[in-house]
Amino acid sequence: MVGMRDTATHSPAIAVQAGLTDRIARWASRLGVKGEDEGEDAAPVRTPPGQTFSREVDRRRQLYQDIGSFLFAHDLDLTPLNFGVAHDYLTGNDHGIEKAVAAVLAERGKITNGWVESVVASATNKDVTPESLHEMLEKVEENLSQFTGLVDESRNSAKDYGVALQEQVRDLSDEAKAEPVLAKLISLTRSMVEKTRLVENQMRDSAKQTRALQQSLESARRAAEQDHLTGLPNRRAFETTLAAETLAAQAANEPISVAFCDIDHFKVVNDTHGHETGDRVLKFVSGLLAKVSNDKCHVARHGGEEFVMLFRGKTAAEACAMVDAARADLATRSLVNRSTGTRMERVTFSAGVANVLAYEDPRAALKAADRALYLAKEHGRNRVYLAAEAPL
């Protein structure tokens, strides 16, 4: 199991102003304050305004190279299917694919075109596809139509019974007809009772089917919005929450901030200790970040080793302090590889924080936090940077 224990590492309080990073670093050096490369944790700083970064381009370029190397290493055809599997495996975007590839590599050392086709087909059968959702919705509509028909049928039967009953009651005043009329009334009543029982059974069955379909749709919705490895909301769910919480913050005149977090050197963890240990590290970090979540703080797995956090009611500086506290907490943990019992290298993460309302829309704020994260990576990792606010 990934274990933990406290160490003696503490984060120094280094205040860095926008545009003065180099000068402050020199002052810190003169004062004997060490950076991460010298063994100390780094404190939150503000990114210089107006600086542009190419993190997205660099990441995509590296990912293309990694996917190409993977395909050629296994002599796989250059098909969209193989490309997709390579992408899901290398990024951790699909945990099922990632584990399946890791398992076959451990057993055989290589994957083939045929194996890719079979594993993708198997995974697709287990997924909630648009076709399966369409079928479920059609069943719901069918049940609603059937239910409406049963109600109409029951209403018509009651109406017919009432008309027939009135006709027969009129003949009760005639003593000569009284006995046959009573027999007809009994027959009508029995028929009505039987029809009512039949309709009730059909409506009960329809209700059961509808409840089952509702449960299936709810499970599909949860599966579509939840990361299956960590149990956190996934990227799609977070984007919905980000939009809704931003509107709520604007209506309540509250601050709202977003953070982008990325585990440092996570590929080294996977390469050194294996993907199962890497999965446990992801779950451990997700649990650490989730500790701060509540009705106004949301944590989600954005994909791979990346996490996002949303803080409604917190300024960017306050959110930065909360994220940095989680960063410092993780940096003091000593994790152990469950498989080998050996102590792992220190696991840390870097993060960027942005004020959502300082940007034209929430997506722009998220990109700003991502750029701040990239700068934190460039300056040594294991630190939290505050994005410069864009002029509105």
C-alpha cells in the first residue's frame, strides 16, 4: 500500500512581486533562502503579466512524438484505432485501456494490431454509447405511451361501465325485468373488476420497467461524469460545475478562483514503480486534494496526472494559500511502493491559480491557471504560482 509519514521539510515564506522574479531570487540567495533544487519547498509566487507560454504546444509536440515512438516500437499500423489506444495508454485518459496495455506488455512485452482491435471492441461493449442511450430513451418513451394508453383504456372502461349501468338501472323498476337486469349488472361488474385488475397489473409492470430505466440512466449519467480511478468528478463534470458556480458567484457578488495542479515527474513514477503504483499515487493525491472540498470547493481529475480545483467565495490569493498548503502537505509525505516495500522518491505537485472573474470567461481563467502551472514547472516544480490578472 502507498504509505505515508511526516518528515521535517517545511516551506519558507518567500514573497515574490510580479515582474521581479530574478531580482527576488538574488535577494533570497543572499539571505540564504534555498530553492527546490537545494532541498527546500517553494512558496506561491505571482506570474509576470504579459508573458506568453507555449506549454500546450510543447505538450502536444511531445505527446505526438511519444505516440509515434510507441506505434513504431510495437510495429503497429498507423490507424486511428491504434493511435487512440496509444494516446489513452500514454496519457492515462482511459484507465481500462491503460491497464489492459500495461498487463499485456508485462506478460508478452508487445502488443499487436489484432489485440488492439479486440481490447477496443471489448471496452466499447462496456461503455455507455450513444446507441445504448438512444435505446433507453426509446424504451422510456414506449413505457410512457403504454402508460398513457392504459390510463385512457381504464378511463374509457369506467365510462362504458357507467353508461351500461345507467341503462340497466332504468329497467330495475320493471319487476318483470328485474331478475335478468341483476344478472346483467353482476356480469358487468365482474367484467369491470377483471379489466381493472388487468390494467393495474400492466401499470405495475410499466412502473417497474420505468424505475429500472431511470436507474440505468442515472448510472449512465454518473459514469459519464465520474473518474473511475479516483472517484472524483471528471473533466466534463468539472466544466459544467465551473460554468454554474461562476454564474452563482457573479449573482452573489462573491470571488471565485480556479487552480490547475499537475503531479511532478509522474511518468518517472510509472516507469520506475509500475502503473499500479502510479494509480495508487493518483488516488493518494486525489484524496489529499479532496480533503479541502465542500459545497463551495470542487476538486476533479482533469486527465492523466492533472487535477483542477474550484474555490467559490475565495480570492485567488486565498485559493493559492489553500493549494499551497496541500502541496506542502504532500511534500512531507513518505510513500512506499506496496509491491516492493521500498521507499519512493518524494512525490510533489505544481499548480497555477487564477481569479476566474478577472477573465472574459471561465475557460480563459482555466487557461491562465494552466499557464501559471507551466511557469511553476519551468522554475523548479513543487510550487504554486498565481496567474497575473488579464485586463478586462
